[in-house]
Amino acid sequence: MQFGYGAHPAGPGPAPYGPPHRHGHPGHPYGHPGYGHPYPAPPGYRWPGMQPPPGNGLGTTSLVLGIIAAVGFFLWPLAIVLGVLALVFGAIGRQKTVRGEANNEGVALAGIICGAVGLGLGVLMMVLAVSN
């Protein structure tokens, strides 16, 4: 005669609560540590937490300053200052993309190009203004 889960030769008594015994975590009858007590993670496999968002501000700043310098080249003192700032911020923004701290390398490059154009046009306007 075979007895099923919860059956007993003396009669059908109450079924045990929960799933049948599994071999797993020592000291716990059901093989898992229970809620709120996860298995400890092995070294090197822990959750790293939230990663910081990319720092794209310098590349974007470079592009904005470069566009203003290129469009407003007729205000040559302002265009020269903004062109130099666009070059500096663009170079720093590109370095951040190489290090993996930003992800807008194209924007930083466009800022460098626009800043160089604005700087060149500003210097040209300065030469024209001084020579007359």
C-alpha cells in the first residue's frame, strides 16, 4: 500500500503546512532563508547601485557658446571671448567622453568647430576694425 503526501497508515491526518522539505539553506526547513533574508552575494557580484548620469553639460555649453560666437562675430570682443570659452569647454567635454563620464562627443566636437569659426571671424573683424 502506498501513502501519498500527508497520508498516514493510521488515517488521513492534517497535511503539513507549506511545500515539502527541500535541501538547501542549512537550518531552514524549506531550503530558502525566508523573506527579508536574501542569500549573501559572492564578492564582486553585489549590486553597484545607481550609476551617475552622464555629465554632458560641458559639451552642450561649448556648442551654445560656439554658436553665439559664430553668429555674433560682428561684436568681435564678445565673439573672441566666447570662441575661446567654447574651445576650452569643448576640449574638456571631449576628455570626459574619452573617460566615459559623458556621451556627447559629437556635440563637444561641434562646439569646438563653432568656437573656432567664431574666434576666427571675431579676430578677422578685430583686424578690419583696427586697420580702418
